[in-house]
Amino acid sequence: MTPIPKEIAATYFEAWKNKDFDTLATILHEDTTFCGPLGTAANGAECVAGLKGMSEIVTDIDIAHVFVDGPNVLTWFDLHTSIAPPAPTANWQRIENGKIMEIKVTFDPRDIIAAG
């Protein structure tokens, strides 16, 4: 049975928080794309590499709300880092056949950029 999109999104955040990049790689399609204020990725391997890099400063991901509309999951959370105040963040994922196909993220990156 294919996991439902909400479960895939929850696995994504749990794996990222726990720096479990092997699990993270299993839920990303090989052609997953990512677009966010600090970078882009053209495939699943690049997404994992970007999340590994970001995990070096991420100290917590405090999820406030998860909204599901069919294959679309929008997660609203506070991104806590070791270098800047928490950043309110929206993460949208399109999930098909148990794999994340597309991720778009938005947040104000100014404090992170200034600290970097």
C-alpha cells in the first residue's frame, strides 16, 4: 500500500530533524525538484545534499500546521537555527505514488544570510 501524502511529509521532516538522510533519500523521487530562498535542486540527490548542508545549522523544526489537499502537503513551521532567530517557514510538497516530486519553500532568509 502506498503511504498517504501526509505520512510522506511527516517522514520527510522527521528524517531531516534526525539527520537520517538515508530515509530521506527513499521518499524523494530521483527527479525531485526543490526551490527555496537559499537554493535550488534539480534532482533527489541534490535535494539530499542541500538538506545535509542546511542541517549543519538547523537545531529544530517546530511544526505548527499541516494542510493536505490530495497530493499536495503544505507544512507551516518555525525553522530554528544556531545562527539566527527562528524563521516562520512554509514548505509545499507535491507527492505522487509515495514519492516527493516537488518541494517549494519560502521564508525570510535575511537573518540567516547576515549570520553566514
